[in-house]
Amino acid sequence: MTATPSPEAFREAKTQGNERLRKGGSFFESFFALDTAAYEPGALPVSVKELLGLMVSVMKDCEECVYHHLKRCDEEGVSRNQVLEALQIALAGAGSVTVPLLRRAVTFMEKLPNLGEGEHEA
Amino acid sequence: MTATPSPEAFREAKTQGNERLRKGGSFFESFFALDTAAYEPGALPVSVKELLGLMVSVMKDCEECVYHHLKRCDEEGVSRNQVLEALQIALAGAGSVTVPLLRRAVTFMEKLPNLGEGEHEA
Amino acid sequence: MTATPSPEAFREAKTQGNERLRKGGSFFESFFALDTAAYEPGALPVSVKELLGLMVSVMKDCEECVYHHLKRCDEEGVSRNQVLEALQIALAGAGSVTVPLLRRAVTFMEKLPNLGEGEHEA
Amino acid sequence: MTATPSPEAFREAKTQGNERLRKGGSFFESFFALDTAAYEPGALPVSVKELLGLMVSVMKDCEECVYHHLKRCDEEGVSRNQVLEALQIALAGAGSVTVPLLRRAVTFMEKLPNLGEGEHEA
Amino acid sequence: MTATPSPEAFREAKTQGNERLRKGGSFFESFFALDTAAYEPGALPVSVKELLGLMVSVMKDCEECVYHHLKRCDEEGVSRNQVLEALQIALAGAGSVTVPLLRRAVTFMEKLPNLGEGEHEA
Amino acid sequence: MTATPSPEAFREAKTQGNERLRKGGSFFESFFALDTAAYEPGALPVSVKELLGLMVSVMKDCEECVYHHLKRCDEEGVSRNQVLEALQIALAGAGSVTVPLLRRAVTFMEKLPNLGEGEHEA
């Protein structure tokens, strides 16, 4: 029920927490490196991998992960309609209990340069 | 750890987010219609269906869904004790990790005309 | 992907396992007693409580719990259409990933005296 | 711990169960239609949508859904390496508890014409 | 995305909510007693049991439960490195979707007398 | 509802599946290595780490993971009563939906040299 954060505020809080984890042992650093490697270009382009990561995030009800992958989709040129179609698959697959997180997702999208629908522009 | 919202504030934030989803394609509208249809009176009365929806919501840790179904239970004449018995089944079934959400549920109930225990009345 | 068990086979395997847990300490016995108490008649009739337990079971993907509550629904006079409406709420709420368990549920129902649709009756 | 089913056996059991659900009311038919619609070609190609559905299925630990989407990926020309990269994202995202289902996935892939690695061919 | 609470603020909100649940029937009181009993010293020392409870809490994404068990670990003399190793097992087991909660955990630990790393002291 | 496997049968199926994953790319090998590293002795002894892994497994409803960690507990000298106390914490934390998996756990324990209660011996 909290306000959707700005992309900048979201990034700052995340960076600080990750620093604390990294200081907690090399295991965390190794895990982060492996997680990052999973999203590098390969047989699948990065844009598709970020959509897959978005699915993981919605399924596991991870609000901060959703914002991360939406931001990455925005950077990788995924279109608004492509994200919306991915969210439809999430909704069909995991049902109406995902709706509150989907509401936050589309609200966060408005703050991104490419994924918003420019609803305030008219 | 955020404050439990008022029913009015809760409803406004939900309406705005749902509008954004609806603009995201007819799929969302169709899903909402199907979800609504599941709660229409049939072989089971609406009051029982709302209690079933409350169970779904607690099990999936969906705070906003819990508030929605508590509000609907309140409107449909479900009694405070009936809701509490449903929450007991949730607690026995899904264990102490549900307790924080149950605490929010009983706090939200205080703000509803019929489901509160009127604890402030003396 | 295993065959749906007969109600008798299901009950026997469950009883044996519960015995092993009970021998594991009084804690388990106490928990079972508390869980049983949640389903005793109160402000809600037992039939409704069993439907609530069915929701808990589907949401947590607990196949054996689903069979247990279907059997109890059958004993408590819940009708086939009432169970089907409850399953519709589960499907709308938790999406198509619940479908395999719902398939097993309706298959198990065929083996129960009251909840089956008598599909073999010509 | 059961044996990985053949694609044919898997399909037959699924069809029979779905028929039982469809006879349970038009709601189920409507939900199935909506779920199917989410996978139709749009801004995203079907092949990507099936990979997204595979993610949903692994995240929700739905073995039968995993087999369904692997089969659809196979039909839509997704390559073995593309599926493996998707499974890597699932593993990084949801951790080692997904490994048993990933083992079943790669075993099932061996039975599909295009997704197997032809391990028996030498 | 909310701020990590102080241990005192966290405890107060919890106490008030638990009181409301306790007034909701003796069932809740009985459940709380059973849950408490599971953490009493036995074949395992309390410190290990609190670490086990921490695992349960991270796995079920229960932020308030995580804070409770971290506080109890702090009181029972569990070391910072022991907690960090437990969190590593959680991360390996349940993947990167746990990272936001782990970030909150290490942030909360800074507020505890023994589990913090004293990062502000230099 | 399938029979609890023998430890030998369980290990063989697991080894074969893991081989298939390892052939799927170095990512899987790297992940397995990291997961293994989380269980190496450190500030916590291996026996406690295996109990923590058991909690992860029960919470995520991972039957094969439960068998793995029970086997490792047996090898590391964890006592039957210690495992049972851990299972009690799991039951209190995650409720009666865990009972079917706990039944399988205690049944599997009977097949292990140290964790069984020798129930057939008299």
C-alpha cells in the first residue's frame, strides 16, 4: 500500500543494501555475479531475458525485482505492448492475486522514458 | 510495516491502478469480468464466496486482496466471529508466517462498520 | 502425473504417516488437535469450514489436503455445484497453474458417493 | 519421484481431466479461452510467449505446465539452447529448490523431436 | 520499499496486533503458545532453533518474522557470521528473489547490539 | 501419493538428472558449486547447516531436497530428536499444509541408519 518509488530512489536504496550484503562475505558477490551472467546475451537476446526475469519476479511477488526488470526492459528497447503481453501471461498463469503487483508495475512504467504511455501528455 | 490504510484510501489507489491496467488491453478487462463472475450468487451464497476469496488472499499473502474481501464480507453481512473462524482455519493451515497479515486484517476490520468489535466505544 | 488414489488407499497411507509423526513428540499431537479444532462447528457451519479448508489446500498446492477436504465436504452434504463454484474462485484467484490440481480434484470427486456427477451411469 | 511421462501419456491424462472441468461449468471454459488468448501472437511472437509461460510454470512448481510449455516451445521452433538459458534464469531467480523440476524438464526434453540433445545417438 | 523499522517501533506494532488477535478467540492464544513451544530448548539449543525460524521466515517472505528471529538470534548470542551463513543458505536455496528481503535483514541487523558490524563506528 | 523411495533409488535418479543439467552449460555447474559452498563448515557447523537446508526444503515443498538434507543430517550425526524438533518449527511456521511432506520425511528417516527410530526392531 506504499507509494510507487521513483526509479532513482529505488536504485539508491538497492545499491546501499547490496553493499551491506557484499560486505557479508564473498558468497554474496559470487551469487550476484552468477545472477548477472544469466542475463548476458546468448541464444536469447537480452530483451527476451529481461522479460523472463520479469516473469520470475511477478511469480515470486518480488516488487523490487519487478521494478529492476521493468527498468532493464525499458533500456533494452522492449516496447510497452510487449511488457503488457508478458503481464497478461502472468495474470492468466497466476490469477487475480497478482493484480496488486501488476497495478504497481504499470504505475512504475509511467516513470520510465519508453515504457510509459504518456498518459499525462494530452 | 506500513500503516493499515483507511478503506477509502485503499479503494482510491486500487481504482486508479485498475484503470491503468484496463487501458493496457482488453485482456485485463476480460480477466476482471471473469474474476467478478466467480463471486456472483449461485449454489453458494455471496457471503460464503467472499470468505473463500478471503482464504485465497491470505494464502497468497495478498494484503490488498484481504482488505477487498473483508470489505465485501462486511457488506454481505458476514459476522465478525465468522471472519475470525475463517482466519483460524488460515492460521492452522498455513502457520505462524501468516500472523503479520492476520494482524493487519483484524486492524482493518476495526475500520469497517460491522466487522469491528467496537473496541473504542467504551 | 501419478494416478488419482482411491479414497481408501489415500486414507490408509495418511493414517500410517500421521502415526509416525505422533510418535515424534507430543508437539505433533497438539498441533493436530488445534488443526482439528479449527474445523469444529461454530459461527460457521462445518460444511463452509471444509470449503475454506479446500481453498487453503488448493492455494498451497497440497494434493493430499485437497482429497481430505473433498472427502469431508462429501460427508457434510456440500453439493457438487458448491464445490465446483469454490474451485472457480480458486482458479480465478490463483490462475492456470492450479489447473493440474483442479483436474485431480474433479477426478477424485468421481470416487465419492455424493460429489461425483455419476458420469459412468449412461 | 515418479517417472517422467511420455508426451503422449501426458497429453491423454490432461485432456481427460480438462473435459471433466469443462463439464463443471462454463466458467472453466471461459477461463481456458482467456488463458489460450494470452499466448496468441501479438507484439511478442508465440515462441517468446511460450518461454514466458515456461517461467511461470517453473516458478509455481507446476510440473504438468512445464511439460506443456516445453512441448509448445518444441513446436514453435525454440532451440534447445534458448530453453536452457531460460532455465538458467529460473535457477538464478528461484534457487536450488527448483533443481528437481529442472531435472525433470531436461529429461522430458529428450523425448521431444527438436529440444532433445540426441544423447542416445552416438 | 518502506524504511526498515527500529526494533522498538517494530515490537510495539506487533504487540498491538497480537492483542487484537488474542481477543479474537482462544484459538489464537493456543496457536501462539504452540508456536512458542517449538522454540523452547530441547535436543537443539535455542540459538539453532532461532536460526531455523529465520530460514522459515525468509522462505515465506515474512519481513516481520525475519525481524523477530534476528532479534532473538541477537539475544541468544548467535554471531553475525553465523547469521550471514544462514542467509547464504537461504540465497542459494531460494535464489535472487530473496535478495530484497536479505537487504532488509542486514539493514535491520545494524540496529541490533550484537549482530551489527558496527559500520558507523569508524 | 507415490511411495517413499529408497535412498539408493533416490540418489541414482538425482545423479542422472544432474548430469543432464551439467551438460546444459557451465552455468549449471557454477550454480551447483555455489550451492555446495553454502554448506561447507564455517561459523556454523555442517550439521546445523544441513538442518537449515532442511527448513528451506520443507518451506519450498521440495520433496527431493528434503530427502537430500535428511540423508546429509544422518551422515553428519544429527540426532532423530533434533530433526524432529526442526520439523516442529516447520509445522508451527508453515501450518498443516506441510503435514503430507512431514509424513514422507519421517517415513524416509526410517530407511536411514541413524535417523530411524528402529520401529520394526521389537
